[in-house]
Amino acid sequence: MSDTGLSRFLGGSPAQVLLRLVFLSFVVGIVLSALNLDPLDLVNMAVEFVERLWNMGFHAIGRLGGYLLIGAIVVVPIWLVIRIMSMGRSR
């Protein structure tokens, strides 16, 4: 019973799956070696990519905050003057 459950989970008998994994690992190792890629380099590249995306996201938020601040310097005083002037007319 557990062997069929294990086989169903693995997608075949454990021996066949192990043989396929060994073969695929060998082929991928040859390809990576031919491309002069190290698995740790691939991990480092992926981590650096995520860090760049993270930093770009916060940089974009910082730029939006700067635009908001620049706009508020102009808009808020104008709005305040208009509100004060409209208070005088409503009395």
C-alpha cells in the first residue's frame, strides 16, 4: 500500500525515478559546465536580481513621495488660501 502511494507521489517506481534524476542531473551538469556556469553563481545571480527589484521598488516609492511633496508645497497653500477666502464669503 505505501509502495503504491510512494510510487504515485514520485511518478514511478523509486528506482526508475532515481535513475531519471541521476541522468538528468548528469545532462544538466554537462550543459552548465559547457556554459561555464556554476550553480552557486546561478543562486547568487537570482539573489542579486531579487535585491535589485526590491531596491528599484523602494526607489520608485521614494520618487513618488518626492513628487507628492513637491506638489503639496504648491497645492496645499493654494487650497488653504481658497478655503480662507471662501469662509469670508459664506458669512
